[in-house]
Amino acid sequence: MHPRDPDNQPPRTPRPGGRRLYGITRRATDSMDRWLGRVSVGPADVPADAPPPEEPPVSADLLDLLRHIGVALIASGETTNQVQVILDDLARRYDAEEVHFFVLPTGIFVRVHDSRGTAVDLLEASVDTLRLDQIGKLYRLIDKIKRTVPPPVQATADLEEILRLPPPTAVWLQLLGNVVLTVGLGLMLNPTANALLGYIVIGLVVQLLIMLAERMPLLSTGLPVVAGAVVTLLSFGFPHALGGGNPQQLLVPGVASLLPGSTLTNGSIELASGSMVAGASRTIYGLNKLVLLAFGVFIGLQLLGPQGPAGPEQLRQLGWWAPILGVLLIGFGHSWRASAPPKSLPWLLMVLYAAFAAQKLGVLIGGGLLGSFLGGLIAVPAAYLVQRNRNAPPTQVAFLPAFWMLVPGGIGLTGVSQLVAESNADGLHVLVTTTLTVLAIALGVIVGSGVANKRPPRITPMVDQLLGPDTGKHVAHGRPTPTKDKSQSGRNRHAGRSPGAGDVPGSDRDGLR
């Protein structure tokens, strides 16, 4: 026999029992792998190679619109808190909830945060104030955006057109407006017939300086100092001809158009509401402008040299009607000087007289601080009530002239002047009184805004919260009606609005992203 060749041996046939053992082992290992996969990955985990979720990008045109509207609102005299509320509302109208804002008196910071990362942009704001006609058109544009949600490019073009509008008031009417405003404030603060000529002359000269500063940047920087010095030279240089022997009474009405009353009040409101950076910067800016005015008064007194003994005052006090007439003149003068919208003068006067009556009532009951508080308290609801009428201006337009009547920075100028020029201890007392007056007005505005924005309680949300939103049916007019589609309500919640709020039938909101 020949030995067997191992390479030529026939293949070995597996036994039936080994085949079964192999199948059982294979099924067991597969089950074990599947179990380990479920334990390690989990049902809610996403594989590592899955693409990130697609999110609609925020349009650059929309961001540009929001930034420019925010800067325009700052120039209209709004507080930073209110500017942020308005911008958040506009962003929700365009379904851009991933946009966040940080508002300062000098600029707007915009942050966009989504799954792709974070981007921040900003736009600087100037300290110039818009005219009343521009403020009115700005708020009309905001209302239009909330109603119709136009393309951002179109809304931005409309805003730029508003900001480029030339003054609708003639130059001579602006001069007359500041003269009338100065006379009106003078009749409220010092109603004497001897000072009427001084109010007219000083009001005309100050408005000429303001118009000249608009064309000369160097004069614009030092305008408070120059105006304070010129008013002091006129008041104390011609005390009997212009002031009836009491030149101090001409100072505050003469520079009233430069007083930082609204700046100090808005700064106090922002500090009280927690906006420390914005409030502190506004307050410091207002105090700095007040000090510059007082420095101008000091320069004027130094140029005049030592003053001789004051002669006898020849004051002829006007009657009880003088302050009431002064409010009327303030309304006319401010509407001409700041180019108020057409047909808005009667509504401005209504707000002014409401705040004036509240201020006088507070003075009679508890003194000047209570009068300042009640004046700020009544001015805001009065402006909101005025806005409800068909031809009435927006709330901000009707509310701004009230600052000119309350004059929160008027006494402060006198106090700083006394501290600088005379080292009089009474100046410190006046400064403390001015600070308390500004705080009283700010507190009144805060309370008045809360009263004006307060909505009556609704029973339906409370019932839904107690019973749950998915109760199956709601009762309307005594008959059960089916609930709304959950997907539709979910879309409305995602957009930050209640169903139907601000929606326009047939508008393609997704196409505006």
C-alpha cells in the first residue's frame, strides 16, 4: 500500500451536531451585539455621522432693518428697555427668535445664535434727537411692519426716507417757535411783565446759536458753554432793560432748549429698571451737559467783572392766568421748533394741560416733589389715551413735550451756578432737590407706564391652566366646539405669538427668512 498524500485527501464532511452548535452560537452572538448596541447608543441618540439639523438662516436684510430701527428709536427719546421690547416684537413678526439684542444709548448690539454658531454685529447711534414729525413717521412705520410684515429691504428703504426728510418748518417759524417756547416757560416759572422782553431776545439769540451749531461742528461741541455765557451776558449785562432788575429769572427759560431734562429722566428710569450701564451713561451725560451750562454761566459772570449792588427790582407780577397761557405757548413753541406732525397740536396741548394740572395739584397737596411725581404719572396715560384717536400722533410724540413743561433740570442749573460762581451752600441744597425731582418724575413715568399698559385679567387662560389644554372641547356660545389643530398652535407658539396675532391672510412668512 502506498502512503496517503495529505494534500490529496478528500474534504472532511462536518457532522450534523456541529452544524447545529454553530448556528446556535451565531444567533447568540448576534443577539448579544444588538443588546450591546442598544445599551451603548440608546434610542434617543443620533449617530455621529448624522448631518446637523437644517435651520433657516436669519436674513442679512432683516438684521440691517432691526439695527437701524433700534438706532432710530434711541434718537426718538425711548429708553433702552423699551427699544429692546420693540425690537424683540419685530423679530418675532419675522419668525427670527434666534436674534437677541443688547441696547445702549450709543449703539445696538445684535447677536444671532443657532446650531451653526454665534455671530455678533453692532451699529452706532448718535446723540442727536429726531424731530417730532420724524418720530411720528417712525412709529407709523413700526405699526405697519407689525400689521403687514413687508420685506425687510422695503421697510429699510422707508426708514431711510424718513431719516432723510428735510425739516417741514421754515427757518423763521423755528426761530419764532423757540421764542414762544421761552416766553411760555418764563410765564410758568416767573410770570412777570418786566421779563417778557428778555425772554424774547434771549430765545431768539439761543435759537440762532443752535442753528449755527448745526453747520459748525466746533460750535456744536461747545454749544452749552457758549449759550450759557451769552445768556448770562445778556441777563446780567442788561438787568433792568431785559429782566426788570432780576436777571436770575432769565437764565433757566433762556437755555431751556439745552437743558438735559429728558436725558436725566430716562437715565433714572433705566437705573430703576435695572439697566445700569445705559442708565449710568445717560445720567453722566446729562450731568455733564448741566455742568457745561453752569460753566458758561461762570464764564459770563467773569467777563462782566464784579457786579455793583443790585438796584431796586421793578417787578410787575401777572395774574393767575399767566401759567395757563404759558402752557399754551409751550405747546405752540415746541410744535413749531420741533416740527410736530400736522393736526397734532390739539393732542399735544391735551397732554400738556393734563400734566400741568396734575403737577399743580401735587404742589398744593404735598409740595414740589409730589407735583413732579403726579406730572410724570399723568403724562404717560394721557399720551396713551390720546393715541387711541384717529388723527392723534403716536404716544412718544404726545409725551415728549411734557418734559419741557416739567423742566426737571431747571433748578439744577441754578444750583450748579451758585456752587461755581458764588460758592453758596444753598447750591448744594438745590442740587439735592433737583436729583429728587428727577427721581420723582422718573418714578411717576414708570408708574404711569405700568398703569397705561395694564391689561384686564382674563379667565380663559386660568381655566386652561387648571383643566389642561387638551380637554377635548371648548364651549363657545353654549355649544361645544372642537379645539384647534395642535400643529397650528405649535407653529404659533414657535413664532412667539398667539394664534392670529399680527398675521396677515395669504402672506408668505417663510419666504421672508
